[in-house]
Amino acid sequence: MRAIRNLDNINSNIPARENLLELLVADKRSAQTRRVYRSDISMFFKEMYPQVEETLAMEQFLALNQFDATAVGIQYKAQML
């Protein structure tokens, strides 16, 4: 697995898992949108990586190459239908 950038130093008041989520929703102005995006992102990782702790699941997903990441996204979309 390739090295994942350490996010602990970005904001020392937020644990690493929260840093990943916060980075993904940081550009959303609405608090409601940020809340829903956080929930959706967490649901994605719980569904696609059910046996893996969420932080590790995020790191594993972010380490995937583009083809494999797209395949995971397509599988998730198919499960939602």
C-alpha cells in the first residue's frame, strides 16, 4: 500500500478520521450540506468496507488506483439501486 499523507498536523484539534471527513466537506458553505455529506461518506465506507475501521477504510480507498476506486464506486452505486 502506498504511503498516505499524515493528516494529523493539518488541525491538531481534530482526530485523523475527522480530518479526512473535514477535508472532503470543507468547501461546502452550508452546515446542513456538510452534515449530510459527512453522513453519506461514512455510510459509503461502512457499506463498502464493513469489516474495516472507518479510518483504515478511507486510507485503503484513497490508496486505490483510479480504475479500482471507480470500480468500488460503481459497486456502491449498484447496491443503492
